[in-house]
Amino acid sequence: MKAVVKSGTGVGLEYKDIPKPVPTSNEVLIEVKVASICGTDINYYNWNQSAKDFGESFDIKFPFVIGHEFSGTIIEVGSAVTTRFVGQRVAIETHIPCGKCFQCENGEAHNCANMSVYGTSCNGCFAPYAVADEKITFVLPDEVSFEEGALLEPSGVAIRAVEEAKIQPGDTLVINGCGPIGMFVVMIALVSGAGRIIAIDMDEYRLRMAEKMGAITLNFTKCNTVEEIQKLTKDRNGADVVIETSGSEKAYETIFDMIRLEGRIVTVGNPSGFVNINWTRNVNLKGASIKGIFGRRIWSTWHHLTSLITAKRVNLLDVVTHRFSFAEYEEAFQQIKVGAGKILFINDTKGNKDDG
Ligand SMILES: [Zn+2]
Ligand SMILES: [Zn+2]
């Protein structure tokens, strides 16, 4: 079969023939229907500092098939699989818990001490077929399409950010960074009771998308965002909550000036360098609450999200702007530089059946 492969530490990827995967005893074989490009995949394409850091933390071994956000149908199960069967429509949880550490034994498997990462520590899903341990598969409700299924992983981060931000009815929320996760945050915060939503970015394409969804937008290259937020929140002198999704060190240095006294900050984006914060002024005296998150809760996040989808409270596809085949991967990655929301790969190769 042909797959999108990262072969080494250079820039770019390859579309090349690799053997079709065979499930081990605990794995299922999935025919991939839809996959989606994540920020991590873009880092791998560029092989930047974030990719290097991530690769070191989660044991990258070249070459590997990239991609981790996808949905598909189970077409074969390993000999020891007991909870899944052929024909089930599934998506997968990227963060693979060990099941044995303190966190795993105490309801915190989402932050497993021995976590491995799908599409990083093992082969991913930018291919017609992928294998996954049955324990990381999530069965899609009938109402959730394959395209929506491929978006559950990234939008799961967004719904978790909103939950951890403990949004109260009417809260003013700042979303710093309008990439796909920031956009999913706008969408989910709106149905979770947020009042004003202020979205910040420099990319006009993305700001227009956020505006369409109902956010007030600020281009940080064209205004002083802290001053604008002060003006918009005169009654409380700052936002109730900031959700940081940009991962920029500079942004981390300003988000503390955006919240009101006793405000909350949830951080999602990962800066690659160190961040300077005036801890006394911005955290202690301010009474700030800070919560960092990495990934979703297993499996509560997935159920909360699919409940919103089946009730038609959110339409994840509003964030999708482009669709490509795996063979067009180069075009897809180039599109991101020009302007894009979420980009999907539709597996129209029928599994590359001819070349197995
Ligand atoms: Zn992802
Ligand atoms: Zn564990």
C-alpha cells in the first residue's frame, strides 16, 4: 500500500510503498476512511524544534507513517481482541496509556507516565490501512459521520479546554490562537454558555472564520490586544478566562495581562522555548488559576463531544476548508501556508487493493 511517510530529519515527507500492516493479537486492522492534518504533522513535515522535542519525548523511530487523526472501519481483528468486531466504525485515541502506572490506576490515564503516541511512537494513519490496539479505539455513534469521526481527536482537546476552563454562563472568554483547535474552542464555548468570545490571531483567513462563528476578533499585529480586551471588559477589567492555543512564547507573556483578578487560564499550545512571567504580579497578586492540558480525557471527553454532535449542537465540519487524497499530500501541506482551516484526507484509493 502507499502511505505518507516521514523517513528522516529533513524537511518534507514521502508517498511510498510500504507493507500493509498485520494486526497483532490485541490489535484491529482499520480501513482508513478520513484522516485529518494536525499541527504535530505540520511540525513533522517541517522537522522544527517542536518536532525534535516531541520525537525525543515519545520515541520516534524513522521511517514511520505520519498522521493520528482518523476514522475508519474495522476489517480484521487480532486473535485476543474481545471488545471490537469487524464492521465497526471507529476513531482512535492518540495518547496510548500503559494501563499500569499510578495515573492509569487512578482515573488519569490521559496523563499516563509511560504514554506512547500514535503516529509518533508507532505508525500512524496517512495510509489506506492502519492498525491500533483495541483499547484505544472509540466506536462512532451512527449519527457521527466518518468526516466528523476524524475530527474527534482535535476537537476533543477543545472541549476538554472548555471543560477545564469551568466556563460560567456569560463569561468573557479570550481564545488566543485561531488554528483548528482554537476554532473548535469558539464553537464549543458558545454552546457551553460563554458570553463574549474574543479570538486573537494574525491570520486574516482564520480571523474571518472565527468571526463567522460568532467571535469578536483581534489581529495582534494591528492592535494592542491587552488594551482592546480592557476596553471590551470595562465592568471587570479583563477576561474571565483565557484559553491559549497558539503555543507562542510571546503570547504566553501577554495572556496574564488579559485576565481579570481571580481569572482563569487554560494552556493548550506548547511553546518550544522558556516563558518569562512576572509570577508575583501576574499569578499570586492576581489570584490566577492556571491549568495546562495535553490531550483528552479517556473516554469522558469523547462521550461529551459525540453527545454534542448527535444533538446537533455543534457542526465540526464548519472548521474544514479543504479535502485531498493521500497522493495529494504535498498540495495539502502547501495549502496550510496559503491559508486553511482543518484539512481532511479522504481515502479514495480503495485501500490500494492492487498493490496490497
Ligand atoms: Zn492531533
Ligand atoms: Zn500509565
